[in-house]
Amino acid sequence: MSKLLRVLEKVGLVETGEPAVVETPAAPEPVARREPPARRAAPTPAPEPAPAPAATAAGPVEQRPFEQIYAAQGLPAAPFSAEKLLRVLEGLAALDPSARKAAVEALDAADETWAIDDVLLDAEHKKRALETARRELEQHARHALETAREAIATREARQQEATQRIRQQIADLEALLEREITRATEEKGALEAEARATKEACQREILRYDQEGMRLSRIAAVFGDGRANPTANP
């Protein structure tokens, strides 16, 4: 950490997230304006990141740390990250915009390990990574909706088919029940008619037997002088 950055952090104008280093007080030295160190060449832009797994088959991954999103898309670690610069800007929030910008540029000039251009590039890469993850979530949401609609349509088709089949089965069973009732009624009627016919035939035959017995009794009436024993076995 540069000396100027440590001074700003001590007075509460900068929050870098690094542990503060306690230094022995010393007499202030005049700060001479020095030329900024030679800038190193701007890093080659990162290749188009591959989609990050922002969602799984079970659903979207919520509250996933941004660091995981960046790491999943292969973003390299920056010497001075965009988030770190944001914390510096928040620490300088009491300054007006021009003074805040000048303070950050002074930090940049005092520390040759990072450059504002690198931070800007890091922020751009991370914005693109978030946009990629965002598109993936939108695609996952569309896919979930389309899958649900297809499943609902399939379920409705199965329901209609099952309903039609069951109604046809009910109609067939009702027709079978009606035929069974009709056949049973006819069979019961036929049995009752047969029983009545048998009863009537038996009654007619009994009457015939009685009539014949009475006719035979006339012989005994004529010759009832005891010549014949009515109780004798034939």
C-alpha cells in the first residue's frame, strides 16, 4: 500500500479493506511533485467469457457471491479491483467530485502497482460477466416457463383422453347394466310363467284324478253288498 493511501486511510477518507499499519510518528517531509511512473501497457482484453452456471436443473442459484460469478467465467484477479476503488470513492464521499477525482489520480500516481485504466478495464469485464449471467438467468426463466407450458399441455391432453376413456367406459357399463337388468327381468318373468304353467297343469291333472276316482266309486255304489273289500290290496 502506498504511503499516500495509508495517510488517507488513517484520516478516514479511504477504506481499502486492508489492515491499517501503525507507523511511528515522524516529522512531515515536504512532498515533492514527481512525475508519474511510466504506465505499463494496457492488458489485453479478456476473451468473451463463457456462460457461468447461474442456474441448475433444480432452479436458479440465488445470492451467489459475485466473486463466484467472475471466477466461473475465468476473469483474472486485478491488482487493484474495481470494488476496491469503489471503497476508496466511498471513503472520499465528503469531497466534491473534482477533488475526489484528483485524490484518486494522486493515489494512482503515487502507486505504480496499479492504474486507473486497469480498474476501468476490470469494471468493464465484470459488467460483461454480470450481463452474461443475467442473460443466462433470463434464458433459464424462459426455458422453465416453456417447459411448464409444454408439461401443462401434455397433462391437459392426458386428462382429456382419460376423461373421454372413462366416460366411454361408464357409458359401456351403463349399457351393460341395462342389458343385464333387461335379461334378468325377462328370465324372472319366464321363470314365473313356467311356475304358473306347472301349477295349472298339476291342478288340471289333480282334477282329472279326482273325477276318475269318483267315476270308479259308482261301481262300489252299485255293487255295495260286500262282495268286494274296498280295503283289500289289488
